[in-house]
Amino acid sequence: MRPLSFAVAVLAVIALAIGAQNGSAAMIGMGVIGALLAVATHRATTIPYFLKIFSGIFATEYVVFGLGSVISQLGYWPTGWQAAAPPTSLATTVGVFGVLIYAISFVPVVQRIARIASPYFLSEARTTAHLWPFGRYQVKLGHLAVGLIAFLIVLNQAQVGVSLRINFFYRDFYNALQEKNAPAFWDQLFYVFCVWAAISVVTNLIEIVGQSVLLIRWREWMAEEYNKRWLQNGTHYRISLAGTADNPDQRISEDTRAFLNQTYAFSLTLLTQVSTLVSFSIILWSIPVAITVPGTDLVIPGFLFWATLIYAAIATWITHHIGKPLIALEFEQERREANFRFSLARLREYSEQIALMRGEPAERHHLVQSFGAIVLNFYHLMWRKLKLTSFTLSYNQANVVIPLVLLAPYYFAGAIAFGVLTQVSSAFGRVETAMSFFINSYQSIASYLASINRLTTFDAAIAQAQQASGVEKGIHHAVAPAGAMQIADTTLSLPNGDPIVRIDNLDLGTARSTLVIGPSGSGKSTLFRAIAGIWPFGEGKIGIPQGAHVMLLPQRPYLPQGSLRAALAYPSQEEAFSDAELAAAMQTVKLAHLTERLDEVDLWGQRLSGGEQQRLAVARALLSKPDWLFLDEATASLDEKLEGEIYAAIDEALPQTKVVSIGHRSTLREMHDAIVTMERNEDGTFRPEAKSREPVDPA
């Protein structure tokens, strides 16, 4: 960026020198804007990368177009190509864009947008691109993204140029009609309109392809990135415990899609509208229509431009006043819609339990309440949109006649021709549309800001959860001697900070199998989750042997969607184990009757009984062969006889695995070599104490 800023500064000095020598206000203006752009480009190294892309493009265009203007001013431009010489206003326009990019980089909401968008354009991942006629080739994903968006920005600017040329066609075309000049009419129709209209169609088709490729690749990257961060090291679990971000599924699927589509739409559309504003404002300013201040001889030049500016500015202020509450309402509507979807998903997940308890009336009541909240907020949203739409529709209807009303006296007086009237009417419409971008997009902007807020808070929740796993005061894993599981001077707390378990010194590796018992709520499962590394609340260290494979089976196993083979292999890939290995594991846990259904895809969490699901989870352990196996009431749904057989199968199949169990049945004691009891402290917390197996009271 700094070499580019130097080139801009040099060109600005040259433009100022030429302008001072020739008395050209346009060249002086280009030089002044260039000086500001040089400063902005030099300092652009500090702004987010997404904005830096735009800044670099505009600075490059300023150098290219400005150099062409300087060459033309010095008389070195080829005589036969004078019509193609870039006007000074073109370099000035892109220079203004570059300065504006740096200025808006300090706006908080723009900073939030750029922080979310920038990582994609900095991605170092390799991807395959397919660009005709070069075929397929490998390229960095970030480089491809920058190239695509730069191409689309330039293409949008070219489309504005095409629109500007067609605007002049309207002037000449309608003048030919007024003058009944048939040759000029047909010449304008075939050699001007048809050519530029075809170019407009082709560029729009190319934009659709480029935009689609950019957005789908961007969304793929964002979905993968958010999934990785959300699922990394139990972050998703910590977020759910802390309650810092509701409905993460919606934020990853819906909010990222809305963010990408609207970021592209607003950035490129806004750029197009600003280009349109500057280009067509020059037409309005150049029309020989002026107004004199009443009672004076002071003439206001550019009357049409100022009239358009004041008209759109007043309407924008009114729109903002009416539509401001939409932002909060859109955010709340998305939250309530997500909560309703989540309720329906949970109902489907627990359909058997609900049916057994005849809980349908309670669930229906809950769903009615949940959807009632949607309806209530929807009506607030509808009335606010109605107020905003009533104003914007009235405003847009008035736009059709206002330029004609302003110009009619001059046309009837013969001051302007019919073609000029048509051209100015078209230019007024384009300028007014550009200036009314905020008005016509307010509802979309409100929805956009809601998506930004949800992604920003989701990012903050992920960062907070990841920070909780790495803070100095927290639960950390340390390296213990082989065969040991040492926990010392450790306190486990609830999410609200209240301590629940205090551990002075405990080694779960003194015996091959250990049973942890104690009253409900004494922190047994919390202890297991801390060992697994997903419980962030507390302080202390848990020693685990270097490289030890630890596996924890909860009371209610998770069965992913898909085939039974995938459910058995989880969390490994379904091809990780052979059919023979899967069949042997299923035979060991008494699930041989399901062997023929390995490749059958079904909702296995609903098809299998609780006992079958628990045995399937044990089969996973037999396949994975962990060094440490923690069973958190993982056989509670089995009868005592079958439970004993499963434990015996574990002992036989995993002779090198140390097993630690939580359970309440007295029969479990005979299946373990050591017992740890959760004893209550005076302050209401619990402490684990190792005891001999025989004298323990069954209560």
C-alpha cells in the first residue's frame, strides 16, 4: 500500500502543477483529492483487510485514470483516440471513493462488518479454480477471493459507465425525434443503443457468474470456519453452559448466509450508487438551469443538483426516524423464530418420552406460547414496516413527476430541448435513486444489522469459551506418570461460581477398575467432565499420562444421523473398522441381531431402546480400545444380569484399559477393584475418598 500511496502522491503533485499553470480547476481538484488519497492510502495499512482491498483498487484506478488525464492535458494523447481519453472527473471520483473508504473505516458498525469479512480474504488455504480458457489450477483461497471481488468492483464501475453512455443516447435519440431527423434516429438506435445495451446485458450476466462463485465459496469457508471454532475443544458445550449465545445452529446456517449476501449487496451496490451519484450529478450540474435568490442578483448554479440533494436528504432523515426501531425488532424476530424451530426439533428428538408420558398437551401449550411470541413481535414489526413503506412508496411515486415539474418552465420557455428534458429527467432519477439508497434499503439494512449483531455476539461467545479453557485460574491438564490419574488441590464449581467438589489428593489409577459412588448432586458427573476437559468452571490440575486415550460414555449415548455402521464407528469415520471388527463388537455386547443392518440408514436414536443404545456405546469402546474408559451410569438401562455380562466383556476385551464407573447399584461393587465415595464437607461441598470395597454401606 505504501508504494501505491507514493505513486498517488506523485501524480497529485503533477496534477496540481498542471492545474496551476493552465488555470484548470478540474486538474487542481484532481490534485487536491489525490493528496488526500495519498494520505489515506498510506494509512490504509491500519484498516481491516476487507476495506484495504477497496482502498487499493481505488488508489490504483486513480493512478491509471489520472495518468491518462495528465497525458491528455499535456497533448500526448493519440489524436484519433481523443474520445477515449479519461476525463479528469473520473480520477477525481475514484479518489473520493478511496478517501471515503478510509473515513468510514472508523465507523463502529463498518469495523464489525470488516472484522467478520476480512479472514476469508486472508485465507492461506489452497483451492482449485476454473477460469476459461486457462483450465483448472491451484491458487490460494484468499488470492482468488481478492481477485474475484476486485473484478466485480471494476465490472460494477464499468456498468455505471455504460449507464452514463446510454443516458446521453436518450438526449440525442429524443432530440432526433423532435427534429424529425430520421438518419440520426436510426443511427442512434442501431449503432449506439444496440451496442451499449448488448454490453450492458453481457456484463450483467458475467457479474451473476462471478458473484455466485464468490458468495458460495465465501459461505463454504465461513461455515467450515465457524463449525471448526464452535466444535473445537468442547467450545460448543461451554457456550451452552454459559448461555452466552442462543441458537448457534441458526447463526452458522442462516446468519452467515444473510451476512454474505447483504455484505456483497450493500458494498457493491453502495459503490455503484455512489459512482452513479457522482457521474450523473455532473450532468445535472452542467445543465444551464439556475435560480436566483429572491431579492438579490445572486445566482445559484447547479439548481437541479441542489434540489435533488436537499429532497433526498430530507427524505432520508424522515426514513431513519421512522425505521430506526426495525433493527431491534428484526433481531428479536430472528431470535424467537430460532427458539420455535429449536422447540420443534427437541419435540421430534424426545417424541418417545413425550408419547409415553402423554405430554402432548403440555408440548402443544409450550409451542402455542412460543409461536405466540413470534406473532406478537411480528405485529410490532409489521406496523413499523407499514409506516416505513407508506412513506417510501409515496416518496417513490413523487419522484416520477418532480424533475418534470422543476424543468417544465424552462422547457416551455424554450431554454432547453426535449432531448435535454428527457436526459435530465433520466439523470435526476438516477441521482435520486442513488441518494435514496438508504431510504429504499432501510428494511434490508435493519435485517443486515441484526445478522451482524448475532454473528458478533457469537464470535464473542466463542472467544469467551475458548478463553475459559486457557485462563491461568481454571482446570488444566498436566502430565501424570504412566498408569496414574492424579487430581490434587482442585476445586470444581457450578457455572454460577459456587464450589461443588473439593479434591485434596486423588489417584484413580491405583486399581484397574474403580467405582465412584455418592448421592445425586455430589459432583460425580462433573468430576468426569473435568477429566474429559470440557468442564471449565473451577481451579486446579488433573494429571493424565502423556498420550493416553481417554473415552467417556454418558448415560444417554449420542447416535449421529446415518447408517448403523457410522453410529458404531463414531467418533471415527464409518470406514475406520472392518465388517468383521464391527460384527465381533456387536456380538460381544449382545447386539448380534443388528449385524445385518450395518448399512441401513435410520433414526437409530429412536429405533433402538435405551439399553440397546447403551450397549452400542460400549461396542464403540471395544472398537476404540481406549487407555481409560469412564462410564457415567453408562449401563443404567440394563438389567443386573446383562450389566454384569457387559462388564465381564469389557474386562476380557480390554485387559489393558483402566475403567472408572459411576453407578448406584450395589451389584456394581463386585465388578470393580476399588471404590471412591463422595463425602460431604462442612461447607456443603463434596470430596472424593478412596475406600475399601467390602465395608461400604449400600445406601
